[in-house]
Amino acid sequence: MSIAKREILDTHRKALEFNLDRATYGTFAEIGAGQEVARWFFRVGGAAGTIAKAMSAYDMTFSDAIYGTCERYVSRQRLVTMLDHEYGLLQERLDTKRGAVTKFFVFADTVATKSYSRPNDEAHGWLGIRFQTQPQTPPSQIIIHVRLLDSDTLQEQEALGITGVNLVHAATNLHQEPEAIILSLLDNVTNKRVEVDVIELSGPAFSKVDNRLMSLKLVQNGLTEATMFTASGAVVQPAEALYKKCILIERGSFRPMTNSTTDMLRCAQAQFIQEPKVRGEQVITLMEMTLRNLTDGDTIDHEDFLDRVDLLGALGKPVMISNFFEYHRLAAYLFRHTKKMIGLVMGVPTLRQIFDEKYYSDLSGGILESFGRMFKNDLKLYAYPQLDVPTGSLISAGNLRVAPHLRHLYSYLVENRMIESMRDYDEKCLPILSRDVLARIRAGDTTWELMVPSVVASMIKERRLLGYMDKAPCINPMWPETPGLTESLHMAGMPLPLAA
């Protein structure tokens, strides 16, 4: 069944269909929020043919006795331990008796809902299922992290149960369509009640799945506002990665990462780590791409997306994918996870755009409300200068002109060091623009190789990324699509485009 024509079944029917599959047999193990998922399968009937065991361990001592000790009970580590332990028991006790005709599974979750003692703590949990697609085959696995957004504990438990049933049904019925798995996770519940900010698919059923692409689809399909993965491509929970850290984040399209974007980050890092509130603190540096950075028309080219993140990974940079067009929304998201200082890295053109009031028409307080939200905590904008190609003039945060009625606001932010010009930049990097570099890569003009980090150039050539061409059939030395580029490159000592 195609994704577009996918029938959305109610939770009762999903659970009953699962129970009626006599070839499937396994265990439900739940910690923290009760037997919310297993309850559905008992409620609809027929569970005796599907469930070998259902258990819950509320007491930490009992939990540790079963699964071993851990630093945190609501964590990926605890979930994986539960899956390992319970799946091992299934094989040990039942493989000889029924392994030849049975597809074994283990569903596990470890969840914290709101409590009377800590009502302000975030309700969240890790859910996972390890399952066979055929008897006597290696298992596959799906792990997700959810945030429960209801204000009432009973509603949180209800939403958890529905989401768990969705996960079990998706694993056993939709494993051949990974995107359908994502779409089905919020069947019969909305993203106003449940947010899914991590998904990780592994095992033989998902051998061709790239979890970075699955992370993108979580954001693209509205299951979360942001996802993260490391330079090596491992998906991580943003709350864990950002918790109590100082954050320096650079937004861009990174198509590709150029010497100017790396110089921008280098300058910002040098100033950020010298901030009194940053010294001695843990710092995480992120490269952020919004859906708008990734969208071409109405679509996202998935191959192009993976090319970009591969190049960022080669530079050792973790990546965040978000749907935050407005910077105040990004700031609010980051401050949800840390109260430490945050630095936003940008070029002067972006800084100028931030002071364009048309972007805040949806806020009752307009640009003042946006800035109030953005700067209410410890946040600073680091602005990289812009070379004005026609005149050769340099525009920085210090001499940038904004609308006359916003000049006093701008001056206030600069004088109070909420906006700061970058220092010690490399003048040779100023005329380099990613769109020009991309055009050269696709035209076969080899001068682009000097405009990007060497590891980026090597990877683009070796893997033929971003439409790379070996040799230019014919290059126009004046590059008419970027007037004045030749002159600015000459002024900065960069190589000029080659003639055929």
C-alpha cells in the first residue's frame, strides 16, 4: 500500500490485528508510567496468543536487579538494556519449542509522566521494539524518544499507550516502508500531545535506511521541531546533547561548506570561548539547517541533503535540522534545554534581514516582541562582515544601517554587546559565496577547490557530490550571474575563473 493511500486504523483495530497474528509472540516490559501499551493488547482480546509475558518494575531496586544499574532510568541506555535482557530470555526459553514457526518480539518503554512531587518536570520517554520479520532470522529494531505534552497525567498515559500501539503495529506491518512508519506514529493522536524527536531504525529490515534522513522526515512531517545527529551520523536526543551546555550555532545551507563559512565559525568560536560566562563551561558547536535551507521549490532533494551533512561530518560538525525560520523560535528552543550562554553566528546580510519588520507580522508585538524573546536570556549575535563587491567597501555590525526608526534599538543592542562584530577574520575569505562555489563545482571550473576546506574538496571529487564535474567544457571568465565577482576575487588574491 502506498504512503499516500495508507489507511489510518484506530488503536483498537491495530491492537486486535496484532493479537490475531498467531505467528508473532513476545514480551511487553514497561517502566515508569504503568502498563499503558500492554493494556491495549489485553483490552481488545486475544492477547494469550501473542503475549508471553507483560511486566512492569516501578521500584528502582527491583529494576536494577532485573536490568542492572544505570545513571538514569528514563534513557536510551536503560531501554536498550531492557530490550537485550527480554529478547535474550525469549530465545533462551522459547526458541527450541517454537522458534521455527514464531516471529519473536520485545516491546519496551521507560517513561516519566508528571508526578505530584515534581509537577514541572518534563514528561518524556524512550520506546522501542525488537522484532523478527521471519522466524529464525536476526531481529530488527526501532527506537524512538517522545515528549508527552498533555497537562494531565491521565492524558499523558493515554497518549503514551496509543503511541506505543502505533509503534508495535508499524514495526510488524510497515517495516518495508520506513517513511510510513514515521507517519503512523501519531495516528489517533496529534503533535499537540506527543512529539517524536528521535527515531533510530536498525537491523536487516532497515539495512538501506539512513537515520539522518529519517531525522529529517520527523521535522518535515511535523512530528518535531528539531532533530540532531553527530558528525558520525548517530541520531541523538537534543535535550541530552544540549543539556547545561553553552551553545554556539551557525545557520546556513552549507552547499557546500566554504572557507568563508569555516572562517566565520572560527572567529565566532574565538570570541565566544572568551566570554566570562563561557569560560570553564562545556561548549557544543552546531551547524543548523532549516527546512527552508533544504527546500528547492516545494521539495527536498534527499541525496543533496545527505551530501551536505556528509561534508559537515567530514569536518567533525554535529548537525541540527529544524523548522525554525525565526531566530527567536530557535533561541526559545535552545533555552528549553540550557540556561547557559548561546551564541548565534551569522553574516551581515542575515543580521540586516533580522531587522526587517515584515518577518514579524504574525507577532502582536512585532519586532520588539521577537527581540524580547530572543535576548531575554544570555544570547549574543556574532556578525561576520560583508564585502560590498561593486565598491569594495566592508560592512560590519559596527557600520550596518537599519531603518531609521530602528536605529536606537540597534544601537542599544550593539552598545550592550548583544550584537558583536567578528574580529581577526581572513580578508581572503570575504568574497567567497557558497552559491558561486556550487556553480563552479557544477561547471567544472577547478578554482572552487581553493575556496573550500581541503577535506571538503577531496570528498566532493572522490564521491562526485553536489553535481561535481571533472572538467569545464567552456567557462565564461566574467561569470555574468554574479556581477563583479571576478574583480572582488582579484582584490582578495583569489584565483579567477578559467577560460576554456
